[in-house]
Amino acid sequence: MSSPLILVNLKTYREGMGNRAHMIAQAAELIGRESGVTIAIAPSYIDLHPISHHFDIPAYAQHVDGCEPGANTGHITVDAIKNAGAAGSLVNHSERRLTLADIEASVRGLKVHNLISVVCTNNEMASAGAAALGPDYVAIEPPELIGSGVSVSKANPDIIRRSVAAVHVINPKVKVLTGAGIQSGECVKIALDLGTDGVLLASSVVKAKDPKAVLRDLVSKF
């Protein structure tokens, strides 16, 4: 996957389900093709299969469990998301926190199936711990900024610098994403200038009246 990565989490917003999810995917495909930037989305499980197969963009699961197929009612296995066409999965999002053992199991399962892992963290110590598990990405998201409209790249740039350094000391191959409050091309540029490899965002795209315009702005500074 080329860098930078813009990963849009549709969460369970009404504006990110069904036909609206397909509209956002179509916009991501168009803007990604125009700009050469990889724009991926993480739709609901219900929309994961159709979006994976109808659009030429990476689609990620919003969560995956590290358990094997079998008697695990209500769990989401790596096999299931791979069969649905997922490119990878978020792990340990702030709205779906896991134990360290569960994070490790999820990352390990994704590796076995050659899927991309994006482990979410909330500070540099957690980022270093996540890097030790060898995921593809660590996404730093200070919880106080999630959904606030205030970009972490502006409000607390030092946490980005420290997190990038902490991750690369442990494993220089792990890439870092900036999350929380990303809403413009300027935010993305600042995040990249601080040493990250892309951004993880949600509401600024999902809830926008014109997601295509927002996505076009996000890629406008590079």
C-alpha cells in the first residue's frame, strides 16, 4: 500500500450506512484515483462485503477478534473479514478497547492471513507497546480530541512527534497514523510533516453534506 494513507472510519453513524456508505466509497475511489493517494474506508460489517467487491478501494473492518472459527458466537474472526474482502482491520479503537492479550491475538491473526493491522493507541507509551506487537500501523488518538473538531496535529503536535519516535525505536518498520479531529488538508499536511504516514478520521467525512469535497480538500496539500 502506498503512503500516505487516509483511512475513514464510518463507525455506526447513520450517515455511514447503506446507500450513504456506498456514496462515500464512490467518492473515495474517485478522489483516490485523481490524487494518487490511498483512501480507504472502514464500513460497518454489513457493508464490508459489498463495498469490498464493488469499489476499487481498500475496505477495513472496524474490529476483529483473534479467535479461531468455531464456537465463538458474536465474535468477528479474521477468516470472516477476509472472506468479505477486507484489506485489514482496526484493532483496539478507543470505542472498542481490548486487553493486551486480545490485541496481540488480533494482530497475529491478521498477519497469518496477510491482512493489514491498524492498532489504535492513546499516548506514546501505548504506541511503543503496540509497536512491539509488529502491526502494520499504529494510530495515535488522544481520546479527549476524538469527535471534538480539534485536530491532534494542531492541539498537541508533541504527542505525534513522541509517538513516532517511540514506535520507531521499538520497530522502525511500523508506520504511524494520526487520529482525532482531522478535518482538512492542512491537518493532513501537518500530520505528515510531523513524521506520520497518514491519518485516521471519521465524522468530518461521514457527517459532511458533501463527503467528496471534504476528501478532495484532505488530499489538496500534497
